[in-house]
Amino acid sequence: MALSTPSTTVTTTPPHHLPQLFHPHSSLSGVSFPAKTSTGGQQVTLTQSPILKWRANVSFFSGLLNKTKDASSIKQELLDAIAPLDRGAEASPEDQEAIEQIVRKLEAANPTKEPLKSPFLDGKWELIYTTSQSILQTKRPKFLRSRVNYQAINADTLRAQNMESFPTFNQVTADLTPVNSRKVAVKFDYFKILGLIPVKAPDTARGSLEITYLDEELRVSRGDKGNLFVLKMIDPSYRVPV
């Protein structure tokens, strides 16, 4: 195409005079500028070379490695922050806000986009931090609080189980209904007082749980009441009673 002004006219080089940028046998010879003739002149189009595609692939995999590295450092930051907080029972509002900010960074680096389809989900998890005061039992004297709390999930049977340890040993089981690939509706069916006495749960005993971070070691979930849960895997082979 001619580019003209009132005093000058510049015309592009005809197709057969286009310069060859690389030797025909060069490894970079995939870069070319084929000419396409149109009315009034020509247009020059660019085809991507194999080396540019290779660089794009390297960049993609480097991004994945950096994301994993970032998640590992954020996980350690989170574990260090919650270690002195007695699973959240000793957390001040300032502590809770600091934990929330770290968790949001971790959620942004989540390597598992569809947790309900991941084998990492199945098994028995230990609760290491939560904002739920009812689970922490902060209104009870310390000697009457559960020392350790567990949650087990089996995605294949859509079953879940919450368990307290000494001195209460209370349990509750639940049916799960997927809402999407990372969120389930929860309907509790039976409580076990002291781990022995079954009591049918009322129909109103319902909730939901969204899994916002998951790998083979750590899980972060958020409940329907806005509570945050951080858990570590302790037994991937555990099966919830059906």
C-alpha cells in the first residue's frame, strides 16, 4: 500500500524483493514474513516461530513452579502465625485479621481448583485454627474443652464426620450435597454423645462448607456463618461411617 502526502510518495518493496532474515538451514528459519498482495499494494503478516512457542511453554511451566513455591512460603507463614494461638482460642481481633490476610494470599495460590474432584480431600483432618467460638468452646473452662478436633470427608460417598477428643469425645456425621466443584451443602444426621449415645439430628441442622485451598497437607475451608477453618491432613485412609 502506498503511503502518500501532497509532496512525497513511499512505496513498499515488491514481494520478490523481501529480505530473507535467516539462512534457509538456520534453526530460526521458522520466522518468516510472507507477503499477501491486496488491492493497491501488499500486507505483511507474521507467523510465530517454533522457538517463540517453546519460550511460551517454558514461561507457563515456570509460572506453575513459582506458584507452588509461593504457596509453600505462605503456608509456612500461616503455620507460624497460628502456632501460639491455641487453634484460635487465644486469638485477639488483631490476630484474626492478620491470619485472614495470610489466608487470602494462600487462597489466591490454591493449586487445586476443583477440590471435590481431588484425591487430596479424602481422609481425616486435624483442625489447627478456626474462628468458630462454638467449636473452640471458649465459654467453657479449659479443662472441659476438647483438646483436639477432627473432620473427615469422603468425596466418593459424600459423607463427613466431625469428632472431638478428650474429655467429651462427641461426634456428628453428615451427608454432603455438592453445590459446585468446591462447595457442599451439609445436612447433619446423627450426633454421638460421648462417642457412644446416638441422637438423631433435627432437620434444621444444616449448613454449607466451601473449600478455598487444598493440597496434600493443608486444607482451608469457609463455613456458611463466615467462620474460617484451617486443617492439616493426618490420615488419608480414614473412612467415614455410612
